[in-house]
Amino acid sequence: MTMDIIFDNGAKRENQIAGAFLKFYLPTILQIDKDVLDVQDAEKLVSTGSKPDYYIPSIGMLLEISTLVDKESIDESAKAKTICKELERSIYECDLSGLSGFWSIAIPYSFWCRRDELGSIVSAIVDAIRMRRTSVCGYPMIELSNVSDGPLDLDFGGRTGDGDEACNPPWATIADNMKKIEKANQQLSTEEIDGVKRRMLLFRIDTSLAFPQVSLGWFKQQRTELLTLSSIDEIWLYDAEKNRFACAFRR
């Protein structure tokens, strides 16, 4: 059954994401089927303080929508990729005579350095390969692996920090994430709307973040701190490209 969602706020940019979430959440999580769902603009219902995005009166849900990808984070990620490419180019310009083997060089997603540091990093990597070590002196975040013997071949395709335990993905630091969640907690804390039963935060994330493993791993690590935020009952993540959802936190 197709559910029609009626927004009273016209063409608010978050409507598409809110609609997709409600069409998923009601029948899948709440086991509720509706022909029509009315969604109110919560900003019109709250007169003071921080305001959430939506209120759905039939199920008593306040919904705030945010994103874990912003322009600043994207710019920082692009900067890191540029540095990594420069690092690769600089290594191949070094004297690599006498070196051998197929080496995988794994660099963290969050890797960044100043340009005047490139020379010392390159030297440390070359020295590690020459000594056939898997660790880089002074730069423990860079991992080396001697995959096989033979002529020298360097593979920069590996990236560390892409598993469930990764807690510092490229789109933000832990502190930045918590600031967004704390802001949403304030927006969802309003007492001006009667009948609220659920206070929900929905994050849109970028699919380049190994959705949902990286993000869910981070939220799992922060559960104790999230429990102190009394106005958030659930946090959901949304992969817009593949139109799929994952629950990151439930009180």
C-alpha cells in the first residue's frame, strides 16, 4: 500500500528525506499502515528556543533531520586526498635503488599533513621499506605490508580505519559529530507541543563512508554519552543513494 504524505510547509528541502523515512519507519518499525499521513512544520508550532523540523501528530513523533556531510568536511576530505597523491608522487621521485618487494601502503582516511612535512614522511616510509619493517618510525598511523617478493612495486590503494571500530571517519571529528547531536537534542527538547511520544534524529550520510559499518561503529562507541541526551529517543542514518536506513541508537 502506498502512503501519501501531506506536508503543511510547502517545499521545505528536507521533505523528500522525511517522506522516505516515514514511509519506511511506520510500516517496518511501528507496523502501522496508513493511506494518508499528515506532517506538520514543527517550526510553526514552537515559538521560542531551538526548533525541530517536523511533528507527526498521529504517532506523536518529533523529527529533526541533519547531515554528517557538510561543505567544510568535504573540503577537508578532498585536501587529505590531495596530500596522499602528493605523498605517492614524492616517494617515486626518491632514490629507490636496492629496494624490492610488493608493498602495500595503507594510509588513514583522516590522514593530513603540512606540505613541509612531506619530505620527512617520505624518508620515513622509504627507510621502513629498506629495513623491511611494517611500521613507519614517527608515523604509526601509516601501515606497511610486504605482500610478496620480487621487483619493487608500491600500492597506495589500502586505507586504514574502514571497519566497525573506526571512530574518526573523514566527514568529521568526534567532537564535531557530538556538537550536531547536542544541537539536535536541544531542538527536540521543546515542551510546547502536546502529545509527543518519540523524539527522533535522522542523519543523512554519504555512501563513501562504508555505510553503515563506519558510522554505526562510531555511534556504538558513543552510546554512554548519547544516553545522557534526554531528548533523543532514536538516531537513524539514511543512505540517500541507495534509499536505505540503519538504526544507530535507540534508548
